[in-house]
Amino acid sequence: MHDSPRHSGKKAKGRRARFIEPFSVDEPRYFLGQVAYAAGISSNLLKAWISRKVVRMGKHDREAHGKGSSRLLTLRRALAIGLTAELIKLGTSASFAGSIGESAIDEALKISAGNPPLDFLISIYPTADFPLFEVVLWNYTIKTLFGRHAPPKVSKDKFFSSVMLVSVERVSERIVRRLDKLA
């Protein structure tokens, strides 16, 4: 992994973490404890999230098979767990955060062709029935974001007045950097 400058001309130390070895985001390579460390949570909490289905194992993640074997998680799952932890720190419920974390990472990886860090924001805002979220590019302004939805109605005559923005880029950089430390 190396750090590359965000702006041309000046080198910014530690700004953008990237893996230099090529591998798929769906290759199982990380132990549960490594992913928990990268997400800034305890292994026991991550085990509880998995058993309560807050975080679902993906089709490429490997469950433990018998005594002495370990779960192996993919980078995709590690990023989703990190985003889930971030959303919970911001006050969302665990079940909502787990669902959003997985969906948002899948969407961001699809848009970025599977190359972290993921240069996106997630916006979460209330609507009449439930909170909505979307993955948006950094170049969106708040005005564009609100204007795009004209804004959503919370009820018949009320419009929402708040939005939560989360940087998928910063979360993914943190996860990648911490996983790289363990390698």
C-alpha cells in the first residue's frame, strides 16, 4: 500500500490509502479479529452482530468449519462492517446501519469498479415511511442533494429539515490503512 497525493504538485502524507497488490474485494483474506480492529470495534461485538444478522456474511466470506477453524472475511465485508460501525456511532439503529452499510458498499464498489478507496458520500434523510439513503459523488452540493429530491416529504405537509452525510471514502481509507498495518 502507498499514499498518493490528493492534489497534484504537493505530496500529502497519509491522505489516500490504496492497496498496491492486486486482489479481488471478494477474496476471503481477513480474520474476524482483523476486521473488528479495522472497524474500531471488539471481536465480541462483531461476533454478536454476525449472530444477530446485523452484519450478514456474504457469498464469498467463509464461515468457520469445525473446532479450530476461523471465519475469513472479504474486503467488501470489512468495508461494510466499518461503515456499519460508523453509522451506529452516529446514532442509527444497528439493524438499519447493517442494512445501509452492506447496500452502500455494494453500490459504491459497483460504481468504482471494485477499487477502494471509495470516493463517495452516503446521504440519509427521513421520508414519510422510513429513512432513505443514497450513494452520491463528492461533487454534489448540499443544494443539489436537497433540490434533487425536491425535498422529500416527511408527512403530507412537512418536508425534512435534516440529512446525515457519511464519507465512504474516509471510512474505506481507515479500514484499508488498518488492515494494511496488520499485514
